[in-house]
Amino acid sequence: MTGCGEGLAAEGANTARIEMRCVNNRFLKVTLRAREGFAVLESRIEAVVRERVRRGAVQVSLDIAGPLAPASRSLDQTQLAAYLDQLEDFCATHDLPVPKTVDALLALPGILVESTPSQEAIDAAWPLVQRALQAALDRLERMRRAEGDSMARDMLATCGEIRALSATIRDRVPAVLVEHRQRLRDRVAKVLEQQSLTLGEGDLAREIALLADRTDIAEELVRLESHLEQFTRLLGEDSPGRSLDFLTQELARETNTIGSKSSDVTIAHAVVEVKTRVERLRELVQNLE
């Protein structure tokens, strides 16, 4: 499921801000964007996220301000002085005026250096970061839960549509059997009439029974209904994604078997509609934990 959350924690002059965004992913993947030095907190942040999020690509942005976070860049005065001395010597030997500003020198290598926090500062910042992280996770969880509730309602409605289509197929089966029997009788009678042969009622009944057995979809309809009941029950549980994913595969398998066993046009149309809804369930389930 997708979602985002933001958390802010402050203590004295120090503040920590966490921005979190989660998009669909089959597994859990946590990435951290933070200023130099604080990237080492990624493993700690991931451990906290894993306690509350099981699936998804989670992007975490961390910003720390205050005494715990040194300026991101500082001026190396020793290196700058060395550049200036060389520049003055060069200007003196070539009879050139010495520049009155050092703007151009600031772009030279080694003038601006990255400042990294000490390990003590990182450890001191962690409780603040953890508070901001929990607040961001709270907001992320509320958004994901709201999305999950919406998807659950959609999937329950889709299950209801599949049940209605299954009932249509079940109601159609007796008429299909009658039509098959009559069609077989007519064909056999026509062949026997052309060949001047006769066939006993027992033999004809046996052929009709074999045909009925080959086209019987009662078991598939029962299993389809059972899978739908399990699907509905699992929607009320926590983190049912993997189980629901398996059930959608079973729903698709039973539907395909029903379609292959029956040659009736009405049932075939209903099977196509069921397949469409099962595919919709599969797409929604991919977003659940």
C-alpha cells in the first residue's frame, strides 16, 4: 500500500524531521536520505520501520538541525591562505594586480570541506530521530490503513459479484444437462437411422452418464465458494497479503476448470466475467501486506 508520513521532534535547540513515503513493493525495502554523517543511522531506522511495516519500498528523508548537526561545509583557512600566498607571488613576478576578493578561489579543490558529526553527536541525536520516526510511522500507518480499508471494501464487493456469477452458473447447470441429453439422443437417433441400427436404452443412458460426469462442475463450484469464504475471512485479519495472493491463484484455477469443462455459451460468458473479477482481486492483493 502507498502512503506518506511526516514526524517532527525537538529538544532544546535541536530538531529532527522525518519525511517518509511508501510505495508498493513485493518485499520491504528501506532507503535513507540524510546529510553527511547521519547516513549511518540507516540500519537503526530500518529496524524501527520493520517493526511496523512488512511490505513496500519505504523512502525516509532525515533532516537534523541545531548544535548536534555541524555546518555541512566549512572553510579550510590554511588551504585558502596557501592559495593566496601562491597567487600573490605569481602576481608579483608577472607584474599583475592582486585580486581584491577571494570568490574565485572558493571553487578550488580543498577550500570547502564537508563537516561530519562526531559519533557522540550521532548517538545523542538518535533518541530525537527515533521520536520523529515514530511520529512519521504513525501518520504513515493511518494513511495506509485508510487505503487498506478502502481496498477491503472493494474486494468484498468483488467477491459478492463473483458469488452472484457462481450462482448464475449453478442455476444454469441443470438446464445444460437436459440440453446435452437431448442433443446426444438426437445425434444417436440420426446415426442409427442412417445405419439401420438400434441402441438399447441402457447403452444410451450409460453414454449420457459419461457425458454428465465429464462436464460436471459441482466440485469446482463448491471449492470456488469455499475460497471466497476464506478470502472474506482473511480480509479481517492483519497482514493477510500472502494468503490472499494464494487464494486468488486458486480462484483462477477453479474458474479455468469450470470454463474448460463446460461448452455452454451462458456459462462461458459468466466464466469470463468471473476471470475479470479474479484478476481485479489479484491486482488489489499485490498492494496488501
